[in-house]
Amino acid sequence: MSALRPQPRPGVLDIDPYVPGKSTAPGVARVFKLSSNETPLGPSPKALAAYRAVADHLQDYPDGAATALREAIGRAFGLDPNRIVCGAGSDDLLNLLADAYLRDGDEAIHTTHGFLVYPIATLGSGAKPIVAPEKDHTADVDNILGKVTERTKVVFLANPNNPTGTYVPFDEVKRLQKGLPPHVLLVLDAAYAEYVRRNDYEAGIELVATSENVVMCRTFSKIYGLAAIRLGWMYGPAHVVEAINRIRGPFNVNGPAIAAGIAAIEDAAHQERSREHNTEWLEWLTEEIAKLGLHVTPSAANFVLIHFPHDKGRTAAEANAFLMKRGLILRQVGAYKLPHALRMSVGIEEANRLVVKALAEFLGKSK
Ligand SMILES: Cc1ncc(COP(=O)(O)O)c(C=O)c1O
């Protein structure tokens, strides 16, 4: 290795940079962005008002411990605020966890179509990402346990997962935790937990409370509609919280985010409206797209994964181009090893209907 210029840690240059969902379509004035799983209903008006009020105090540092926000989260979920750490999005927390618990030679496991930040954070820490195969686009506990070696330090599990929308029932998550050596940290990433309507699902709170090696990450970017201001939180055992508090930026959460986050988490009615909208349209989209003859992976989140045929004229790439021309921006998921699928976030009614209509036209099935 040349010593003639600074060198990043091994692994850093192996990272494929994360490519966010597109937000513009060339030559189209009116677009519907359905590419990043944002909420179509936007944030609570109370969160917006709280955000604006902070504009009068931009010269002041925020509370570095985000105490009032941790207390609001604690009240909403019945948790001890001392066991919560806030971050600039859950991405921040996922990277901090990798930074604190992984080093050169270690291994971190994620599943085939797991969220892309896991291999990025793993490689960035000098460790090796290990891929556990999924079954039916769903994480499989035995396959994850089968990948554990003496070098394994972290297991990342998105539940529900992005981009598949599938989830692992609580009994299976418990079996995973029981099967892991006690020094392996299980990171349960529950970014879409608020949308899940299944009685065998648990986001992670119970496992964190009853074990020493589980953390749960949550985000304000999805149902709370605050993706732009970057806000997430984690709940973990005291020893993990202490480690993350030592390495996080002293002011890693900004003042407007703290204010908006508190108002958002306290507006249960707005969350319920967003949840109801999602439940209704997730079901509708799943059914209507399936009627067109396309397979849709059953989703517990706020998006659907649509699988396309491989034959020319009907592929995912061609469908994507067709939809883009009409201002309907979905997400290509080749980077997730799903080159024949597109991911669509649940949108407002108009967007959902337009996508189904356009897909029917694309497949030559419009009435
Ligand atoms: C599974 C999963 N985890 C974490 C995140 C990151 O969320 P944040 O905006 O809080 O960084 C996302 C965003 O798409 C996600 O899908």
C-alpha cells in the first residue's frame, strides 16, 4: 500500500455508496415521489409549528443529551429515558453501533435483501459483512444462526425489512436472541414498526428489557414524517447506551429536530391517521397489482415490493422507465439483489390509483 498519501481504513473503499431514491423525473412537471418510504400525509402540524418556533433561537446549541425528547419518547412507549439515545436519523445510530462494537477481522451478519446501511456501516468499521440467505424474501433465523462464527460481533435485522416489507414474528426473534452467543449484539431495526398490524409482531422493546445483548433502533423519518430533519432513537441495555453516548457527536441531534420530534410523538391522532391510511392503501395496492398478474411480496410496512417478468417489454427496468415518464417515481432495487423488482411506497390515493392504472397500461391490460 502506498504511504505517499493518507489511506482510509481497509474496507472503506469497498463500500458501494448508498444511492437514495430519486425525487425528480426528467421533463415531468408534476411528480409523485414513491421511492423513499416517506409518509404521504406529511408531519403533524404541531411538529411543524414546534420546528418553526425554534427558528428564533438558531444561535443556541441544542441540549446535547436531548433530555426532553428522550423523556417524551419514554412517556409514549413506557420506557426509561436513561436507556434511550437519540441520533441524526437511525442511520447515525446504526453507524455508531458498528463503530463501537466492530473492528478489523470481526464479522457482522445481515440477510440477503437486508437494508443497505448494514454492509456500509460494517465495512466502514473495518469488519466483514456476512450475508445470511432469506427464505421467500424473509429473514430466516436458522440461516442467521448458521452464519455465526467466533468472529461474529453484531447481527443486524430490519423488522419489517426494507425493501421486502416482510417481518419476523416475535417468537422467532426470541429464538434468534437465545441462539446467539451472549457477546453478540443483536440490532433490531424497527424503522417501520408503527405500521405493522400483526398480533405476532413485537418491535424489540420486550427483548431489550429482558436481555443484555439487544438494541432496538427507531426512526422519525417514516410515520412521523420528519425525514428531512434526521431524527432517530435507540433503546438498549445500560452498558450499550453508555458506550454509544461516549462516541456520539456531543450535539448529534439538532434543536429543530428535538422540538419537532417531541410534538410529533405526542400527536397520537396524527400517527393513527397515517397508520389507517397506510393499512387501507397497502391492502388495496397489494390486491390491485396482484390482479394485473404481478407478484407482490406481502408487506407489513408502508411499501410494496413488485416483481416483474424477465421477458423483454415487461421488465422492472422498462416498467420503471414507463412510470417515470408519467411522473411516478418508484425505487429500483438492483442494489438489493432484486433486479427484477420495483419498490413502491404507499402514496396518497391519487398516486396509488395512477400507478395501478399505468401498470395496467404497461402490461397491455388497461380497460
Ligand atoms: C430498515 C431501515 N432502517 C433505517 C432507515 C433509516 O432511517 P433514518 O431516516 O432514520 O436514518 C431506513 C430508511 O429507509 C430503513 O428502511
